[in-house]
Amino acid sequence: MGDLRLGDVLDDFCIKCRRLTNHSIVSLVNGKAAKVRCRTCYNDHDYRNEQAPPSKKDLKKAALFNEVLAGVTPPAPAAPAGADSPAAADPPPAGDPPPAEPEPKRKGRKKA
């Protein structure tokens, strides 16, 4: 396509119509469309390069996802099992065995 001029018609996403419609160029900046006017509803807005804006629901989901990721700590890297490793050099301490885990509660009737 050649150089753009004022009044030329191009496709863009109209935020008022919420769909891709024909638009007339209202202003140019450095040879590119800056503002356009919808030829269906006559609403003026910035040229969006035919891209629909993200929904507010998607923006909220992304913000919550990033918040969860920020709260997660990465696992510590495992130490190599070599002679200089303290875990490999020291035997486990002798003494009381670790406490046993309690049995999970069972739902249902008790048998007599």
C-alpha cells in the first residue's frame, strides 16, 4: 500500500462498536495513522493496528498469576554428593527415632 493520507479508509478495531470496522484517518504522525474515525458510529479514537484491547478479566487473571508466582520460592539446589559434602561425611545421629505420623481419620461407621 502506498503512503497514507487524511481521509483514507482502513480497518481498525472500534472500541465503541466492539468489532473490526472501516475507519477514516483523522490524523497522521510520521506518515502513520494516529487517530481514526469509525465510519459506522463516528467515534474518534487512537489507531489500534487492528488489535482488540485485552479484556479486564484477562488482565485480572494475569495479575493474580504473577502475584502467586512472586510468592513461590524456588527449591534449593541439591548439593553434589561428594567427599566435601557434610551430609555424606556425617552418619545420621543415633538416638530417638523420628515420631511416627498419626493415622488419617476415617469416615464412616465404627464397627463394634
